[in-house]
Amino acid sequence: MDTRSHTFSKERLDEFRQIFEFYDVDNNRIMDMGDLDVALRALGFSPSESEVEDVIALMDVDGDKTIDFTEFCMIIEYLQFKKGKYGELREAFRSLDLCNEGLVLEDDVTQMLTSHAKEMTLKEINDLIRFTKTDELDTINYSKFVDAVEKADCDKNNDKDEDTFK
């Protein structure tokens, strides 16, 4: 069986297999969205319902809306990569997301960032908020917000690199 997870040690793969088998409640070697959500939480991830749907759509290789062990390992690898440098920021947003929908109130974001994001100006905060606002009143999609912060950081680093070569 190809697990496509060359980045995981044998011990980690064994741990993932134990968790997969434990949460495969029907013992049919696949998980549905609800099983996946619980298994990911057991591994320390805190995905919103929409994030679970998105990751299934992205990693469900055979398109059957269920996840086998290989796809499960791919999801873990993807989530670890995505968590990366900005994982703590995502977790901070999740703590504000009381309904677990991937949305937070604009006022909560502004308050959190003005008190904790010392390197961001109020203008930068407001620009990011405006870019990531949803159609719903005063809410922000925090995954989109963190992605925008990552992009801005990457752009800022690229500008520094270009200045170095001038």
C-alpha cells in the first residue's frame, strides 16, 4: 500500500494507522467527514466544518467523499504544512470562533491584532479586514485572513531579497 507519506517516520505512520482504525467506526477502512473531524482533533488539529469539507474535496483522490488511510496521511501532511509558521495565529482565531464555522467577528479580530500584533499598523489591520470580510454582517473568514497575512509576509520578504541584490 502506497501511503505517499515519505515525510513521516514508521512510528508516526503506525500512530496514524491506530487513530485511523480507532475512528473507522464501521471498520470498513474508510472515514466519512464526521469520523475525519474527530480523528483530526485526536491528532491535535482543530479544523472548522468548512475546513474539513475543503480538505476532503482537495485530498479525496477517488472522489467517493470518504477518506482511506492513504488520503488520511495526505490530509495530515497537508494540515501540518498549512499550519506552519502561522499555526498559532490560526489557533488564536479558532478560539474566537465560538460556532466553529471559520468566521469571527470583525471587532474581535481588531482587538486581538491591535493588542498582540505589534508589527502590524492599524492601517494594515484594517486593509486585511476589509479584504477578508464575508457577505455576512461584521464577520471575517479567518483562513482567508491568515492566508492574506502569509502572502503579505512573503511579499515583504521578496522585497527585502530584491533590495539585497540591487
